[in-house]
Amino acid sequence: MEDLVPGSGKLKANQLAVAAAGAAEVTINWEQTYQRIDGFGAFGGRIVPFFESPKRDSIMSYLWGNSGLQLNMVRGKVLHTYPFNKQTGVVTIKPAGVDIDVDVNSTSYTSLTAVQKEHLGQLWILKKIKERYQVPITFASTWTPPLSMKTNPNVESAKWFNGLNFSTSSSDFAKYLAGFAKSYQNEGVNFYAISPSNEPENVFSDWDASYWTSAHLGQFVTNNLRPALNQAGLSTTKILSSENAAWGTANTFLSGMDRSNVDILAGHGYVEVGELIGGKRGLNQNPVTWNYATANKPVWMTETSDDSGSYDNTIVGGLKLATSMHKFLAECNVNAFVYWLGMLAIRNNESLICTNSDGSLDFPKTYDIMGQFSRYIHAGYYRFGSTVANNSVLKVSAYKDPNTGKFSLVVINPGTDAISTTLRLQGFSAGTLLSFQTSGGNTAHWQQGSTLSAAADGSFTISVPAQSVTTFTGQKN
């Protein structure tokens, strides 16, 4: 795909009138209200490649800007390598004497260590996203405590159950997290939430990680982290936990944890452990609703991607994400959906934007699919009732703004046949609908269709192409 600002060229009416291979009836019920949507986001990207990319400004616009995905969330990382003064609790988040707007080709920057570049890069990314796009939700997850605080200080990973040394370092680690958040606050970035763990069960991988039991993590949050944040003047900073790699694992982990001081319950959206053992990887296609009482606390899916192997920038890969997003939002009732990486300097399914060998940007269909949700379902919308009759292929979910009457309907057709659909509105009416479509044949990211008008009985007839995702937007009368 060309490296262009996302377009929205209009479809002709006859292109929408695809031949119907089946019929379906969709009903959306304004009176059936479910969870509030907090938003959609992504990790800032591999920090140093993002910071050093000559296209970093346009990448930010593609992700958080109005012409792009309009993401309202960004996930950062509590790096474990910051200088830390245990006596004062001060965490130093940027190298001394270097401005964050430094030219990446200058000696001032190239003379920095790899660690210092990462510190500087993340600060720049999070500050610029906040300044340019007024992104309201910035949160950060912790892969591992500083190594000196771990049971084996010589190992970055969580192998052999390497984690926080509770007998010596619980207080220090809590102060480290609070100091990190405070230093960012001093730079104008207020973290909405802090997570003390990332995939706490992962004792197999080589990357930076920390092993936690659910009991220890709950104790740490209640006895150490919440008091440390309060003492630092960060009483409004929320605590997010536990971010296990699989949704089902998070269910088990959180159900056995002291959640009294956890403000946001979170898990990741990769395949379940049984599937992983069986050789599967990638996006969870069938997450299940958690079976314990969440006490009406927000539930966020804070990381997912298709890490299954070969790069797939086609609608096939896009529909995997569409199915996963539908399941998490419409069946697991999550309040937020966050993709793993915003960008990569290579072509890889872990990222929404990739880079070709010639330096141009490549937009996989996963980028377009993310936009079908993030561009038309805004923070503060509520999911409301949607049912499908006479068809087992279509996946439909509906979202509304109860204050303005605006609503959006996401219709996913992963099948190989086009489907003719009658849309009925229950408990409200609307005169017209706009449509925005992603399919394998579209070159525009969100192809806008002709305005649809209601029939005399208030219903709409819509045609849904094979292997496509279409979002319909309207205004309640």
C-alpha cells in the first residue's frame, strides 16, 4: 500500500449493491445497554526504531491523529534501567544534558548508550502524543523490576521463577514505580494507570520479565504500591493488573488475587495456553467471559497481535483481528482494546504499521480493521443490543453515545459470500446511515459508501460484501 495519509474515496452505489448470496436480519435495540467504552490504543512501538524513524511524525498521525486511527490510548513501558535514588525515591527518566528534540544524527544523540536512547525515545514519544493529539489515557506496564531487586539479579528474564525479592525489595520497587510516574508528571505526562506486571506467568521467554504469583502480586498492590503512589501525591493514578498473556490465564490469576486496590482488571489477547502447547499462536479467536465477579471495575484487553509467523497484510489477516475484536467487545464486555505495537521498522504482524525495505510504510489490513472500531466508536460510547437472525456468519455489534444520540454498527462478514441484510432499529429511529468499508479490494483504508435512507417502516437494506468489515454510523431521531 502506498505511504499516503489514509483516504476515504467514495464507493459508487452499484458497488454497494453486491449480489446477495444469503439473507439475514439484524436488530439493534437502543434500550439494551452494556459496557462503557474507554477506548482503543497501541504501544508506542519499539521505542528506539520509532524515535529514530524519519517518518515518526507521520506515523504518530496515522495512529493517534484525526485522519488516522484516532486512538485515544497509548501504552508505555516502565523500563527497569532508570537511575533510582532509594533515599529520595527519585527516578531519572532522561539523560542529563540532552534535549528530547535532539537530532538523532547528531553526536549528542549517537554518543548515548542504548539504554539512554531508550529512555530519551520513550519520553519523546509519550510527550509528543500527549501534546499533539491530547490523548487522554497514557498508561505504563512493567516488564521487570530493576534487576538488583530480583531474586536472581543477574538474569533479566523470569526463567526459573525469577521475580521480585519480596523480603528485601517490595518497598523499593513500589517507590521506583511511584518515582517513575512522578518524574513523567513533572514532564507533563500524567499516567492514567500503572501496571506492576506484564505476563507474570511467563517463565519461558528470554526477554525482560518477572515472575509473580497471584497472592504476591495482590499483596504488593495493596501493601506497597497503593501507599507509595499516595505518598508521592499520585492518589488519582489508577493501578492496572495483572496482564497475563492469555485471557483465560488472566481469569484464573485475577480470581485468586486480592483485587481490592486494583482499579482496572486486565489481560492480554493471545491464544490460550492449551492452544499454544498445540502449536497455535496469534490472536485469540474465541476468548471467554471471565467467570468471577469483576465488581463493575473496568476490564481492559491491553495487548494482542498476530505473532504467528509469516507476514500477512491481506484481508485474511485483517479478519482475524476483526473476529478477535468482536469477541472481546461483544462477548467478553471489555471496556478497552489495545494493540501490541503501533509501528515496526520491518514487516511483521505484531505491528499496525510496518516499514518496507525501501523505507516506505506498509499498512496491513489489520490497520484498517482497527480503524473500523477506533474511528467510529469513541470513548464514552456504550455497547447496546444487537442480534442476528437467519445467518450464522455475520458478526454484528452496536455502540451508542447516549448524550448525543450518535451510534455506530460494526458488521463483519468473514465468509466467502456476500450477504443481503435487513437492519431493524428497536426503541429508536434514524433517517440515514453512512458506511465505511474495508475489504480485500479496497485501496482506501475506510471506503465511504453512498448515504443509505430508511424505508417506510424505518428499516434499512444493506449489502455486506464477502470478507469485509463495514461500519455504519447514524444519528438517533
